[in-house]
Amino acid sequence: MCFLKKCTAAVLALCLTASFAAVTAGAAFSDLGAETPNTEYVDILTKKGIVKGFDDGNFRPAEACTRGQFLTFLWRASDAPAAKKYDEIKDVRGGEYYASAVSGTVQSRSISETYFSAVAKMID
């Protein structure tokens, strides 16, 4: 099974098993509350270090997920080591939050692209 399929399966399994855990809904982000759909899953993924939110303390649940965010979630869920080389993809710089995930995925040969377009939305 390829790397991305394994990671996707791991995230889905985590979400399913996490539904049995008791958490305080919306504790991690200022824009999530108990009434926000799927808040309990976001909290669990935050505690696992998979989801970190934005620098302003928000999660922004109404925004579409970008390619960089999605790949970063999968990379963090896989516990893969941080990548050291960032020059394989022309539009990814080492300082971006998704750089290690993109570079590591390229190095594992799970993706092979020259440009990643990390800020492109997954779904509009």
C-alpha cells in the first residue's frame, strides 16, 4: 500500500477510534465551540499533534482545506521524520509549515511533482 493510502487510512482510523474518547469540545481553538460540527474530532487530532491551527489561535472550520494542510495532516499522523531537503519542488520553501511534509513525501516517492501548489484548495 502506498504511503498516502497508509496515512489516509491512519487518519480515518484515528477519527473513528477517537469518537469514543471524552474531550472538552472546542478547547483548542477560539473559533470552535461545542455546537461546531466535528469539534470533538478536531480536539482529538490537536492533542495528537496532527492539527495545529493558525497563528491567530483559530481553526477556521468554514475554510476549504489546502493541499499543503491536507498533506501535512497525513504526514504528522504517520509520525514520519522531518525532511531535510526542500529543493525537489520548485514552489516549496523550507520555512513553510508544509515543507517537511511535501519534501518527505517526494523523498518517499509517494508523489512526484515539480510544483506542488500547496495553497490550492482541495475543494471549492
